[in-house]
Amino acid sequence: MKPSAPVGVFDSGLGGLTVLAALARRMPEESLVYFGDTARVPYGSKSPEAIARFSAQAARFLAGRGIKLLVVACNTSSALALPAIRRAARVPVIGVIEPGARAAAAAGRRRVGVIGTEATVRSGAYARALRRLGATATAAACPLFVPLVEEGWWSGPVAAAVARRYLAPLKKARVDALILGCTHYPYLKREIARAMGPRVALVDSAEETARAAEAALSRAGLRAPAGRRGRREFWASDAPERFRRLGRRMLGGVVDAVRLHRLDA
Ligand code: DGL
């Protein structure tokens, strides 16, 4: 494995661009290959079996692009499919759950709230990771957040009302940190912060995962040479033009060309 090989980033759709952006900010010299399974998004309402099967197919595709590390940006896949992804990828794999849980617990917070898709919350993966770190978890699924972000409704009265409604039980539980356990949620940070109040620290798994990826590459002696700018490559399993349009809204000009790669159902 060469240090100049790219890092793979996988998500069920385009929300994982938040993780790609965090990786690019932290390690601009690394080349990044992103795959979004836009043909089958959302994963958050699918069965564990389907999530594991789809995720493994995506991992196999990225492994074929010669990656040196795979970052699973999707919280739902990280919660339910890491063993299947590891078998398929045959390179080191980093999910978003452990880094997010560690960051919440490291801030000395003991009562941690977690928000994510239905599948992520049902899996209990964040709750288990937090328990191992001595913290307790109160979790809530927020399924309407994903379409709100994709529509570009990142703030305003609709986003505020939805946030207040979903987050009320977490406020009542008096959590002192809240993990944004879904790729899309960082875009709603303002409304989430308003609904939770200033006492609650928001934990963005994307930043923590980028930190973990950097540490893993350094440990393995696989950091790309400094001083160059890495390549960015984008793939989607359906509607690459829509990916490009929404991707540009989320990340700006970084998302230029998006190529199509279909995965078998
Ligand atoms: N990428 C998913 C996650 O982070 C959100 C979208 C979906 O349900 O597929 O959980």
C-alpha cells in the first residue's frame, strides 16, 4: 500500500460530504474517493440485512479503486454494517460511531443525547459505545431532518419547529451533550442549538472522524506527502447530476464531476 493511494469515503447518499469536507480540511494533501449510494438512499429506514449488504457492495467498489483506508461516513452503516464492510474492504476501516462517542465523553459530559436515523437509534450502537466510556445515552430518531437538509431548508420556521418537536424529549432528559449522529445534521446545527439551549454541547462526528482517520494513517506510516493537493473523485449509484447539484449547494465548487457506478441490488 502506497502513501499516495486515496482514502475512500462511503455514504448512503450525499450527506457524507460533511465528512469528506472535514477530511479535506484536516488533510488537504490526501486524495479522496467518495461513493454515495444514491440509488438506494435512505438507509435509515432499511433493515439491518439490507444495510449490511448494500454497504459491503459499496466497500468492495471503493476497494477496487485502490484505497488505503475506508472512512464510513454514514452513521447508519457505521452502526449496523462495520463487520460486513471490514470483510469486503480489506483495508483499515473507520466508522463514525466510536469517534463521536469518544468526543462526547472526552468533554466530561456524562448525560449524552444522540440523534440519528431510525436504524441508527434502533441499533443502540452509540448507546453501547457511550456506556463503555462511562456515559449514559438518551436517543431520538429524527427522520425528517434528512429531507429538510436536502431541500436546503437549513434554518427558518419549518426547521425550527421540527427541531423543537424532535428534541423535546432530550431537553427533558437534561442531556449535557448532543451527538449529531447522522451525516446531514451538521447543516441544521443552528436550529438544533437553539432548540437545545446554550448549555448543551453539540458533537459533530464528522470532525472527530477526520481526526481518527489522520491518526490511523500516521500510525500506519501512510500519510500522503505534504505540500501537494489531493485529488477529489465523486461517484454515485444513480442520478449523478442531482448529486452534483445538491453537492455544490452543500460544499460549493469542490463537487465538480460526479461519475455513475451502478451497484447490483
Ligand atoms: N447517511 C445516513 C446516516 O448518516 C443518513 C441518510 C440515510 O438514511 O441514508 O445515517
